[in-house]
Amino acid sequence: MTDFKDIEAIWHNQSDQSDMADAKDIEQKAKAHLRQSARLHRTNIIIFGATLLSLVVFVITPIGLHSASSQLGIVAMISILALRMLLEIWSRIKLRRIGIDTGSHAYATQMLNFYSWRQRLSGGVSASMAVIYVAGFALLLPEFAKSMSNWAFYLIVIGFSILAFIITRLAIKATKREMSHLRSIKNAVMSLK
Amino acid sequence: MNQKASHSFTEIYETHKQRVYRLCLGYMSGDIDLAKDLSQEVFIKVWEALSTFRGDARISTWVYRIAANTCLMYIRKAKTEVKSSLELESINADADTKENESDIRKLYRAIGKLSEAERIIITFVLEEMPYSEISQVVGITENNLRVRIHRIKSKLSDLIKNDRL
């Protein structure tokens, strides 16, 4: 079986796969997938939005922050959160614009560009944003120490540290996954050249 | 009636499911479970994108573009090793002779050793798709495609020739 004609003959000798899903089942799965994506998108917006809103409410209430350093800190935290939200929305728009029905060469190249952009975002940009966010929080601490009881102060510091640790772990995991995608897409693009 | 309106999802699925499945089976080196999952993923994407089909390409070209791109991205998610002959044993076992089974195993194992793009192209060639359509799906010129097909054919023949079962 080395002549290509023989290979073709073998290929055409295959029988059809009989136990494939029904079209209605695929439609149901597609609808469920669509609902799940929409739910995930809504959840992300609600989480980001609620955090942002609570920070804004905190800063505008009369019992809020008074010192210049605290105000600078909260502005830094709000700005970073808002910027992160915008970047995620922009990222979704960019990904959606890559039509899966374009030729494979163009599609893989666009996906490569997208993941390269995400790599830049996940690297220096995200790290800088995280540092600014933590620095913003640190600027709030002197005023928290003055205005809160000890246990409440330590609760906030420990809570923030645990949250920061979890978010950092998740971000590193997501970044590694995206970098692995990037490497594989590079291989796919190279194989198309 | 425009071309877009004339295509229902069921019609598209029934027309293309076997070809898309064989395409996925070729990509996945003959792994039936992965090929089934992958062809389902392809048709979920087809369903999602159907409202954006503008009718400026043949519906088959449009479906195979989605299939090829889904496969390319699926491979990046779950890079598969070429399956052992035991795992490939069940391919059409009831329909083909023992000799055919062995040849099909060899063929899928050989396809699995090609690069991602080579797997896409050779599967379309084996499916007897016109070169003009393959070039539209893959997004390379027809001349470039002819050269590549020539190379892939001889590479595939060599791989099969050198395969030790």
C-alpha cells in the first residue's frame, strides 16, 4: 500500500459512521453552550461591576476616606479595575472579530496575533496593574489603622492577602494556559506556511 | 430565495456530517471518541455562525473552513499522541476485512505523523475535494497547494511504507 491510488482506495473503503448524534441533539448542545457563555459573561461583568461600584460608593460616602494618600490609593484601585474591565471587553471584541469561517491560514495568523497580544497583556501589563492595585490598597492602610478596631484592620489585611494570593494563582494558571495555546498556534501557523 | 435562507442546520448537518467526521478522524489519528467530540464541536460552531453566512462561498467551503479551523484550534488544546494499534482496532471493524482494517490503521497512523496543515490538506484530497475548494478552505494559492499536495502524498506513502506494525 504505497502507491497513492492504493491509499485512496483504502480511504474510500471505509464505511460511514452509524452512531453519530442527531441534528436536534447538536442544536440543543449549541443552545446550551450559548446560554452558558452568556451566563459566564454576565457573571464576570457583575463581579467586576460590583467591586468597582463598592469602591466608588466607599470613596463618595461622608464616612469615606479623608487623607490625600488614601484618596490616591482608592483612585488607583478604581482606575486599575476599570482598565482591567475595559481590556477584557476589548479582548472579547477582538476575539469575536476573528471569523472562524475565514481561510485557515488567515484564521491561524489572526489567532496567533490575538494570543501574542494576550501574552503582552498577561505579562508586563497585568503585573504592573497588580502592583499598582496592591500599592493602592497599601495607601489605604494608615487611615484604616486609625479609624478601625485592631481585629477589623487585621481581618481586612488578611482577607485582602488571601484574595490577592488566590487571584494571582488563578492569573498565573490562565497565563500558562494561554501561553501553551500560543505555542501550539505558532506550530499550526508554521505548518500552514 | 437567497442562498443563506435556503440552508437549514439539519440539512447542512445531514449533508456534511460523514465528511466532517472523517476529516476529524484523520486529524485525530483515528481516535474515534476524539473525532466524534471534535465533529460535534464543529457543528456547534456551524450552528452558532449560521446567521453570519453571507453566501459568498459555497456552503460546503464555509462548513469545511469552520471544520479545519476548529480542528487546528482543537489540536492546540489537546495535542494527541498517535494512538496505539489496540485503540485503533475498532475502526469500522464490522464492515471491513481484516486486511482492510490493518491498512486503515496504518493509514491513520501515518496521517497522524503529518503536521496539522498536512493532515487537513491530505484529508481533503482523500475526500476528493476540488483543489480550488481546498485552496479556499486552507487559504493558500492553488499553485502553492499543488506543490504541497505532491510533497504530502510522497511523505504519506513513505510513512506507510516504513510503518512497522
